[in-house]
Amino acid sequence: MKAPEVNFSETKAGWDAFVATSPQRSIFVETRFLDSLLTGYDLVTCRDGGVIVAGAVIVHSPEGGARGKPQQFTQYQGLLLADNRGVKKHSALAHELGVVEYFLGQLTARYPRCCLCQSWRFADLRAFQWHNYHAPDQGMFRLDLRYTGIVDLKSHASFEDYLSCVRTVRRQEFGKASQALALQEGGDGEVFFDLYRKTFERQDLRVSEREGALVRSIVSRALEGGYGKRVFALLGGVPVAAAVFVYDDRSAYYLFGAADPAHRRTFAGAFVLLQLIKDAFARGLTEVDLVGVNSPNRGDFKISFNADIRPHFNCSFGS
């Protein structure tokens, strides 16, 4: 039987068409988002009988070559599979396992190091665990367990129904904030970035020039491309908090949140997040991905919005 063909320079059109039907798709692997990352990337596909059965995004590092760790401000940029949900489960699992085993062999032969950040929808990671199992000196994947929070919009009839399920303190904060704050859509990009910078300064962290340029690029491209939305909370006409969501065909992703530490008691952070979740209902989306619940305080804040925990893995090779 002829071996599958691997193309290390898939066209953007071919890649996006494959992504659109993959169960593991997300905005983070669409080329419109990838083009905002201020770095190069390879679109790699595996074809069996001329049909794409798997694909992977390999993001470049600033120093050149493939990154050995996840790209900043992204969630799932890894290996994706074609839609095999119409095939009997035992047949689909066996087929997908064989495809992934072969594809990983081709990828690691090409890239001495790489990082595949798998979606929580990618359930079977045995091929990653088994890669070079009998020859570990040739390199094995390291699997780093991560968690995200998913708000299932399908289980609620409306935003008001959903709101009744969030933690009581969040409902109270939202009610108080709604009386004191006004909502502004769009707004000034530099005002947003100033709030973003202040958020980190409160933690004695500095936003580097490279990071600032990346945040600006991601947000501006998302707004211009129609797959992102930015909102501000205004107190007396002054922006005190902001949030940015990005979207694909089924999910909204909470990518950035920022707030002025001097106005934390206005509960503006919860206010803008819930306003964007309300917008996700209006868009007819099925879920909101809160993009990571891995730190104790921020993780608890996100889970309080009635999110379910979903595990996913960053799979690193050669780093």
C-alpha cells in the first residue's frame, strides 16, 4: 500500500478548507489568525489517496526554526485530523492512530524540535506517548497537561438562564457594575493597551516591546478581519476595563482581559466578560472557551462563570 504523502508547504486555501471540517478546528489554526503572529509558520498536511487526513501548524521561533514551546497568546496549534465521525468508532480510532503515528514520524524527521499544542477535542494521545518508545534515545514527546474552561452555551435557553448558574458573587458584581458602568464597543487600541500594561504592572511585571507589538497585531487583525470584538467598561466616560474575544464558527475565545487596578472595586472585569458571553449567545455560538484556567487565582475567577474543566496537552519534541 502506498504511504501517505506529506506536504510541508500546504497552500493557505487548502489548509483553511481542511481546518473548516476538522473536529479539532479553532480560530488559532486559521491562517487569518496565524498571519497576525508576527512570525513565520509552516502548514503541513498528510494526504492519503489524495485526501487530507491530518495536518499540523508548525510556528517559527524568533530565532529561526520551529518553536520548542507554545506560541504566546494562542491555545490550540497542533495536530488536527479529518472528520471521521461517520465511521464506526473502532475503525476510526485504529485509522487515526496509524495516521498520527506516521505523521509524527515525518514531522520529527523534518523538525529537530517542535511543539504541538493539542485541542481538548483531540482525545487519543497514544501516538505521542509511543513515539520512539523502543528507541528513546532518538527523542520522545513530553506531554504537559493543561486545563481550560468551557462555558457550554447549548445547555442554556438564554443569557438570563445562563446568568442564573454563575457563582452568586459574579451575579452580584454584574448587577452592581451594570448600574455604574457603560459599555463601549471597539474603542481606542492604545487605550486598551494602556489598561493591559497596567494590569501587569500591578503584578510587578513588564510588558516587553515584542509582546506589546504582538498584542497590538493580534487584536487589530481580529477586529479588522471581523473575527474579534473588543469592549470597554466606562466609568463616568473613562475606560476602566476591557476584554477581547476572538471567534470561529462555533466558539468564542476570551483572549485578553485588562483593567485599571485603581478601579477594581467597580467589578468591571466581570462586567465586560459577561457582556461578551451575552454577545456569544446573540451570535448563536455553542460555547465560550475561557482560554486557560491554570493559575490558582485567575483559574478560580474563570471557573466562577460556570465553566467546565477540559484537559489538553502541549506535546513538545526535542526541546
